[in-house]
Amino acid sequence: MLVILSAGIAPGLALLSYFYLKDYYQTEPVSVVIKAFLFGVFLVFPIMFLQYVLETEHILQGEWENAFLWASFLEEFFKWFFLFFAIYPHIAFDEPYDGIVYGAAVSLGFATMENILYLVANGVEHAISRAILPVSSHALFGVIMGYYLGKGKFTTQNKNKFVFLSLFVPFLLHGVYDYILLTQEFWLYWIMPFMVFLWWLGLKKVKSARILSDFHASETM
């Protein structure tokens, strides 16, 4: 069991540490980051219950509905809801890059608990593939969500547009990810290029957020 817990937790903590340590200005309070991570952990259970109800009641049966509504919308909406109402107005969210830290924390909390449950049910031999695909994809959805929230909070124009994009873009990407897994027989040939694109986009948003934070810091000095 200890091996499974270690294998389940390690990828999420490693990725969260990576994004956290890239915060050069006023590193975020660990307590707030942990709170965001734990929210993601506990969010798994109500979402699993809702998904179970939808499945057993045959409410959403098509592959498109399963990918974009049953999985993507439920998961991304609840993560976004917490970030927007609990973290967005928080005093610790004081520069654009902070959105990436908190977005990654919530998403990786969710991915970590989901990963542990999967490894308990299916075995630790799946740890590497889970780290490469579901855990890292959740991290990148969170990074992209946080990027748009950070940009929206510290811009004087189009705030509502960036808040909308902070939910819509991760929802769309997550839906495409799940749709590939559900519909493609040789899904590995499709998912790996998609993951390369997702990493490229996520790291591009990290770089852009760093530039926005640099500009914000220069304005406030």
C-alpha cells in the first residue's frame, strides 16, 4: 500500500513543485497552496458520485456527452468555481503568475487522489502511464485555467473575457482529451501528439505569465 501511495502522490507533488518554484516574486503562502491542493483532493468524491448517478440513470450515454459533459465540464467547472470564488479574491493572489500556481494546485490535488484510487484498483504497474497522461494533463488544464484567471485579475480591459476563457479553454481541451480516449481504437497515436501540444501550450502560458508578472512588478515598484 505504501508503494501505491508513493507512486500515486509523487507525480502530482513533483509537478506542483515545478510550477511553484517558478514563482519568483513573493512566493505563495504554502498554507494557501495546500488548501487549494486539498480542495482538489476532496473534489474527487462528489464528482465521482455525480458521474455514478449520470451513468446509472443513463442520463448521458453518447461518447460526446461522456467526454465533454460527464467528465470535462463537471471536473473543470468545480475546479474553476473554487479558484474564482475562493482564491481569485484572496490577498495572496497578488500577481499574474499566482493563477498558475493555484490552478495547478487544485488540478493536481484532484489528479493525485484520482491517481491513487486508480492504482489501488488496478495496480502500481500503471503508475508511469498515469503520470505521463492523466496527472500531467490535469496539471496543464490547471495551468491554463490559472493563466487566464491571473491575466483577467491584473488587466484593466476585457476582464470578463479572460474569466470566461479560464473555464472554456480547459473545458475544451479536457473534452478533446477524453473524446480521443473514448472514440479512437488506436488512441495512443492521437493522444501523444495531443499531449505534446498540451505541454507546448501550457509552458507557453507559464512563460507569458512570467512576463505579465515581471511587468506587474515593475509597475508596483
